[in-house]
Amino acid sequence: MNAPMAPPASPALPVWPIRRVERDPLAFLTTLASTDRDVVPFLVGRRPAFLLNHPARIEDVLIRQSQVFVKGRGFDRARHLLGNGLLTAAGPVHRDRRRLVQGAFHRQRVEAHTPTIVDRALRRRETWRAGTPIDAAREMRELTLTIAGEALFGADLTEWAGHIERGVALAVPPMDGLVAIVAPPGQTRRARRGLEVVIDAIIAGRRAVPARRDDLLAMLLDVHEEKNEASERQLRDDVLTVLLAGHDTISHALTWTWLLLADHPDVDERLGAELAMVLGARLPEAGDVARLLYTRAVVAEALRLFPPAWVIVRRAAEACRVGKVEIPKGAVMVASPFVTQRDPRFFHEPLRFTPDRWLPTGEDAVPLPKLAYFPFGAGTRACVGEGFAWLEATLVLATLAQHWRLARSTNSSVEASARITLRPSGEPPMVPMRRSLP
């Protein structure tokens, strides 16, 4: 076979719009995807890159040939913030970290967190007042942070919410999501030092008053009993990675859900009707999740249109082939849930917010090819907490939407900001309105 060749550095080849306005990356990828190619070449600076423009090709890279495609350089920079935690570890270290963390996300353990999730959501809904605007994004961030703290680490992080938000804001500025995952090293190290104050408080609190808990922190402490320098560093890395990943993405998903519901009153009305029928006036329980089909469908559709993990980047560790395309060593491979999940080849009226497409009998429900929908990634690097995220999002939405619907406070549109995660631009103010039960 002939040696693989890089795509020609031709002026006709599109170049990734580094450091331009935030919505440019989404428009750039969407334009690339409008071709009929399954693997679309472009350039990142002078480096050859390829957009994976079909689920089968995404599967090639993320699953079938995952050993060939490794995390990109941006994740090397991420170690300044996360150390060698699950997100940034590679090879055997990643396999060991994933196996350890995965134990905390078995189905029975996940469902056992239902009372915590519902209780925290109940407390939050009781602070809302009809007609008084709220910052929906901040509300969801604080809520999911407290849930992650209590469920995974047995810690009340309410007082640390502002501290954590400042640390994350310092570490993850509005930089390009493909080229760099975090801020410059010096700035990120400062953020890490600030966040370690919270991590050390969580760990010290548990060690000071050992509790009989079957949570992630207990599992991590059992593994790191030696308390030597290397073990303590790894413990911090593991706690920090799970804490940040455990609330950031799902908070954005919930914010997008509220925005979409506000723009689609017919969907909101059906959501309220299901909650009234299944729950009545009582709070949701673990067994209700399987019955809240439309509620889960609303979340699924929000994740389809606005997946927080909007882009997945890999680097070819060696020359290879994807489909019929020769891939040179070092090439950047890009899979975008945002693009693929809006592809008209797989989704009828792809830009329409249609939760029905996720119902077994929905008129828009059609069999999807594998990885036409992958908001939590795929393969060995898929989100280990996906089951927890689905449970949390469904229960939080059910608990809050029992009593409230959120209306837009202004008619202005909210843009998608493609940073490291896909979030609404600005802090969208919304107005709680009492839900009229059927």
C-alpha cells in the first residue's frame, strides 16, 4: 500500500478559525459537514485535520481503532488543572482510574442517590418566587454542584460554590475548544491551587469524621490508604476531575432544557401533564424515572440540539486509514456531536425541538445508526458518569417542573458559546411562573 499522504496545503482547503468570535467554530464545522464526504479534510494552522462526517467513521476512530487515536495536545495542557485524573490519564493509568471510578456508578449505587438529588432540587425550587427573575445558568450550576458534592463525596459544597466558580472561570476562559482545552499554564496552575483548597477540605472533612458511606470518596480513600506524596496527589486529581465533570456539563444541559421549554410552550404543557399524571403532588422516586418517558425525552432532545461536549478531538498516533481516506501520523481527528446530531440524514427536521422523536411510538422516532447520537462520547473514553447524569437531569427537571415553568425575561435570543463546553452566552435571566396543573 502506498504511504499515507497529508492533505495538500491548498488555499482551497478550509482553515480552522482560531480565536475568532465564539460562534464561528460551530458555523465552520456545520459548513464542512454540508459536503457529501464522510471524512472532510481541513487545516488547523498547518496541521492536517479531518472532520468525521458519518457515524460509521466516528465509530472507526472512537471505538474500532481507538488504540491508534489518542487525546490531543490540549489535554496535555489540561494536566496543569486536573493532574493525572480520569479525563487526562492515558494508557494503563487511564484504564486503572476508569475501573476504580466506574465502581461508584453501577446502577444500584446511582439509583441510591435519588433522595439526595430530589431533596436538593426541592430546596432549590422553594427559593424561587413567582415573577422574580433568576439567573437560570447560575441556578443550575449551584444545584448540580451541591448534588455532586453530596452524592459523590458526602460533602456540602454550598459555601464553596463561588470559590469553585472563580477557579473554573480562571482556568477555562473563552478559548478555542479544539486547539486548547484550558488557559495558559501559569493561569491554570493558579486556578488549580485555588480549587485544591476545596478538594483538601472535602478530603480532610471525611478523614476527620469517618462515615460509613458507600460513595466515590470512600472508594478513593480505600485505594489511597498509604498517604504518601504520590498517592495524595493522585487522590486530589481524582476528586477534582470527578467534581468538575460531575456538575459542569449537566448544568449546561439543564439550562438549555429550560430555554427550549420556554420557547416551546406546547412541549412544556405536555411535560407538566406527564408530571401531574405520574407524580401528582408527591416527589419523584427512583422507580418513577422509567415512567417519566416524556420528561427524559425532553432532556434527550435538549442534549441532541445542544450537547455540552460539542466536539471530541483525537490525534493519529500513527499513519492509518479511516474509511477510504489515508490519515497521516499526527493528524487531528474531529467528531462533533453538535454537527452529527443535527444531520438531516439521521434526524427529521433536525433543527426542530421534538422530544417525540425519543418516544417508542413517536411519529419522528426512527432507528438511528450507532453514534448518530453520542452526547456523552463513545468507546473507552465515554463519560463514566452517563447513567448518573441521566438520572440527575430527569429527576431535577421533574422536581422543579412540578411547580414551576420558566419564561424568558426578554425576547432577545441566546447564542451558543462554543467554549470547552457548549453553554448559553451570558447568564440568561428567566422568570419562574407557577405551573397550572391539569
